[in-house]
Amino acid sequence: MGNKEKTTDSSKCTHCHLCQKNCLFLEKYGLDIGDTEKLNELLYHCFLCGKCTEVCPEGIDGREIILNMRQKQVADNAGKVKEKGYQMLIQEKKKYIFKNYQDFAKSVLFPGCNFPSYFPKTTKYLAKLLKEKAGIGIVFDCCGKPVAELGMKAEEEQIIRQMEETFAGKQIEELIMVCPNCYDFLMPRLKNVRIVSIYEKLQELGIGQKIEEKLTVFPPCPDRKSGEILEQIRPFLKEEPEIVKEAQCCGLGGCAGGKESDLAEKMAAKVRERGQNVCTYCASCSGSFARKGFTETEHILLKILGVEEQPDTAKSMVNRAKTKYWRG
């Protein structure tokens, strides 16, 4: 993107086709990010991975453009998502039905939705470890990103307000994020609590082993540009990792996987084609790859903790539901 300032002005698109060449979704439909009229019919087919933004020489933020268009469509439809197929997601996440603030303290582990879903044993192990080491509690809530990415702006803002009120009422001062999506989404939105990643906290407490082998790492979408969380992981790595760059998303981004299952498969195949173990630091990526048959993926946090657990894709919903009854 060079030195161009980011813009959401789609009229600046010169139709150089760079975004189309680098995005499976845009390539499939023969579109550029400036083709907003046609994109408006395919809003929920976009993975919101930001690849178009990354390569645009004019600095056009395609991810933000699509998100803004989703928000407008929802607003024009009396605040409801017009697109079919998201009712169950909305029902679960709008007022998170598995919310649990029973085991709170001034500092709490915030594992998000998918880490406890896919790695329930590791969640219990980590919660116990942090409590014994530093009196850290654990809370289960959804950060609001799934609802926000559907374009439900009012609900997104309500989720953040309720979260801030809950933290203030329970005197929670620090959130320890396991999920890079939660970290990226809540960092600019929550003003009255300290947000740290689990890797920062493990470093601070002197917990975790150094990984001896050279890793091949697939960075999740929200950390692709800044590499902020990857930098926090580096102290646990003996060797500089090889970064997977050829795959644009794990296939779950932007709630688009259900609309574009063929593209989601292609994205995972790009990683699988490497023919070697690939590490993630996002449970959503781990689960997505496992569901698509790529069982060789490993989660970096488990390697740091010295824990072995495969993503539990068969009972992920049940595992998530159980967090509602967690009592520490």
C-alpha cells in the first residue's frame, strides 16, 4: 500500500485489479473493491480479511468499506440483518447466552468464545494455573466482534456499554486475552480496563516453556499487519518462525464461510499444501483447519504451556455451553 493514507472513498479505485488478484472472493466474482454496486449484493460473501486493503496502491480500506455497507444495510432494514443464515449466531452472541462472571477478580482471564469451545481441557488448566500463581479469575463473554461484523452497530455499542458497566461494577481492572480477535476488537473500545495478551501475562509471571523447534506460523487476520501479538510470542521462540503468507484467511472471517464454503476450503488448502505442521495462535483458525481435515495444525499457546489437546470440533458447542456453569 506504500505511504498512501487509508481511505474509504471507493471512487479512488483505479481498477488496477490488484485486490482482485489477491483475494479469492473478488477473483471469483471478477470484482474490484471499487465495484460497490455489485459488492452490495455480495456483502456477506466477503471474509473481511483485509487482503484488499493490504495490497491497494491507493490506500483504499476495502474491509472498512464492506463493513460500512453492511451497517447501512442493517440500518435500512430496521436494525435487522437482511441476509439469511445468521439467526442462530445472532441469538447466541447478541446477548451472549453463555456469559459467566462468577469467578472474577481484579485481573481476569478472558478466553473468548472459541478457545474454550475447542480447547476445554487447556482452558481449565490455564485458569487453574493463573489462579494458583497470581489469584487471577476467569470470565466468559463474547467480545461482540461477530455481531459487529454482521453490521449490527447498535448492538455492538450496547455490548461494549454492558461490558464496561459489568467490569466497573465488579471492579475488574485487567483483561487477559487468549483470542487475538478479542484483543484486536476490544483494545480500542474498552477505555477503563487494562488489556493484555496471555503471552504478555505469562512473560510477566514467568510461566511457560521456550519452544525449541523452528515453527511455521499462520497469523490470524487481525494480527496480519501489525504482528503485535506475534511479537509478544517471540520471547517463547528459540528460532525466528517462518510466516505463512500465501493463505488470506482460515475460512471463518467475516461470517462468510457459510456463503462461500468452496473458497473457505481453498484457503485452508493453501496452508495444507505446505505438507508440514503449521502453528496458529487463534483457536478459530485451529478449529477451522481441523474441520477441514488439516489436523496437523497446533496452537502455540498449548506448546508454551506444554499441554497436548486436539481441537474438539465434535463437541465445540457443548464445550462452550458448559462455560455458563463454570464455578472455578
